[in-house]
Amino acid sequence: TSERQAVYFDIYTAQQCQQTKTEIESEQFRQAAIEKRTTDILRIGEMQPERHHNLLGERTFSGQMGDLKWRDAREGGWFAFEMKVDSNKVQHSIECTYWGSDSGDREFDILIDGKKIATETLTASSPNKLIHKQYPIPQSLTPNKKTIMVKLQAHPDKIAGGLFGCRIYKDI
């Protein structure tokens, strides 16, 4: 056939190559350590996982960017979902994954069972890559519970998210 194709490669200096390799290995180590302590993970934007986690919301939207799926809530909207926790008295954290280029009107609260644990403002802090932000969950919110309700509530006329994924894990 006479179709033309092109292949693009990133070009690195030796120093950039070593730095990139170190960053990749560091992220792989971080992910492996968190995987061992994870009590629940939500693949956001996928119908079955969202249904399994009892996702609810108002003025919420989902979409796709390449292979990545996301969800947000606009104009003061919200979305919430159930996540499993260890019912023993252990410290948990929630990790939310965002797109590092998101900014603008993205201001929202993160609530656990109706109690605010954090306020987030996305500011394009890491352009063109995913960022993982951790928020400690007060121990008073998890004892003797098997699940908690996580809610992202947009501030008035603002956007909550986009959220690309969420996990709950036990702290060391």
C-alpha cells in the first residue's frame, strides 16, 4: 500500500534519561507499596465499578482522555461513592488522582461521611501528567465501619475534579 506512517520518539540526554528512569522506578516502588495496603480502589468513569461503589451525584459528568477516564461535578455539583475500609482501629488515607494540567475553576471539598477532611484547588501544578494527592482520614471516621461515603463537593459555581481514580489505603 502507499500509506505513510510516522513514529515519534522522545529524545533524552544521558542525564535526562537517568532522571526519567529514576522517576519511573520511584513511582513503581510507591505504587507497589500502596497496593499492599489498599483496602479499595475505584476505577472512575467505568459503569460497573461506579455501580459497585454506589456512585451518586448532581451535575456530574464523565469523559475520556486517551485511555484514561475521569469524572467531575460542575456548577456547585457533587458526586459521592462508597469505599471499603478496615474496620479495625487503623489510620487510613484516601488517594485521589487528578490531571496535572487541570486548573481554573476547580475548587472543591472532600468529605467522608459528611465531614470535610480537605479542600482542594487544582492549579496545573504538573502539566501533562497524572498527579496523586493523599489526604489522611481522621481515625474517628472509620472505627467499626466496613465502608465510608466519599464525596467531592464543588464550591459554588466551581468544578469538583476531574477525578481519574481513587483508592483507600491503610497507613503504615
